[in-house]
Amino acid sequence: MVANAPEDPRALANPLVAGGFGLRFYAAAPLTTRDGYNLGTMCILDFKPRVLTRQEETTLRCLAAVVVHNLELRLESRSASSAHSS
């Protein structure tokens, strides 16, 4: 979580922070499959600084888990369909 990007050294070189976009807040949860593959992140952006509550952090992680679960179901469905048609 980056609560106030223009004040965070990790974000200063990011064009979304340094440029005209005006990014101030960033939070993310990893999208990791049950096999350990990292697919990316579920991100929240805002134009004003903020800090997530514990409940909001939990919700973000749960949303990321739902995304991964749905992607895995889709992959399993395609694999089953492909095996069935062979």
C-alpha cells in the first residue's frame, strides 16, 4: 500500500505519480494461483491520499482470490472441454 504516492520514494519515478495523471494512492493484492504462479495484482488507485482499514484490506485480498478462482475455473473448464472433445 502506498498511502500518499508523492511522499513515497518508491513511487516518485512512476509517471502516474510524477506526470499529469495525479495518482496519490495505490494498494494491491497479488493474483497467485494455487500452484504458486503470480499472474499480476488486483489494484486500487485514487487521486487522494488514504489508508485502507483492515476490513478494506481483507476485502481487497478476497476480491483477488475470487478473480484467481474464476480464472482457474475457466482454465479447468477449457481443459475438460478439450479432453472431452479429443
